[in-house]
Amino acid sequence: MELTVEVVSDGPSGLLQNGGQFIALLLKLLNVKKTIEVGIFTGYSLLLTALTIPQEGKIIAIDVDREAYEIGLPFIRKRENESSFDFAFVDADQANLKNYHERLLRLVRVGGVIVYDNTLWGGTVALADPSSSHELRQFAWEDMIEFNKMIAGDPRVDTSQVALGDGMTICRRIC
């Protein structure tokens, strides 16, 4: 597997060591060979995935960075990619999580897994009013609450939300 990554980081990854160990274990348990990552941030989960999946494995990573977007887009648009991914990891803007979910359900095979990072949003998803929380957490609070409600009621996936890092929601596509 050839991996070329340029990472610019302005802070620590939300995917902490325990979350990374958990993702690596999931990748091994599921025998993942083909994965897609939406949102790269520091590149930690991308590198972790590259080091965990088999040598012949394939990773497609997309980010809002225009250059990364241009590189990844043709692969995503290919029809042959429909229902062909074993695993997806999403660490991207909360306002678009519903959109990512719909697209990933078409890209990830039945039985495949989609993991969404930061779904506890600093614990603010449990608050009736986020005004006392950090300003950054207030920004996408409503989007995260709506996403969590949507995922919990989606009959196409089995879900589990775990308190690793800033929260992860694991979805197994069932249809």
C-alpha cells in the first residue's frame, strides 16, 4: 500500500489514544480491506487505518481542503464504489453529518461499519441549553442533537454510542 499524506495541524486530534485503539481493533475484527474517511484533521485516524489494514488494503480520504477534495472526488463518484467499502470513519463538520450518512449508506456494504467521531460534542448533547458551555460547542450543538436523534431512529443501521474521546457512534449497516 502506498500512502502519501500531508498534514497541517492546529491542535490535538479529537480521536484520543483509547479511541484509536478501539478503531484499530474494529478494523481488525471486521477484517477491513477497503475504507473511506471523511474529514482528516490531523491525519491520526488515517495513519492508524493505514497501519492496521492489510498491505493490499485501500483507503480513500476526503477533506474540505480543495486539493484533497479534487483528488478524492473521482473515486467517490465511480459507480463501482457503490456498496464496496467495509468501513467508513467520519470526523467532519457536524452540519453535514446527515448528508454524509446518506451518501455513506450507499458506499458502505451491508454488514459494513460507519463510525462518527465527536458525537457527544463535549457532553453538551445532554444539555437542554448549551449557553453555559464553550462557544465552540454552542456552534454545532443543535446539529449534533439532530444527528444523534436521526441515527438513533434510522432502521437501516444498528447503532451504539460510546464515550471514547469526544464520543463515537458506531453504525452497522443492516440493509
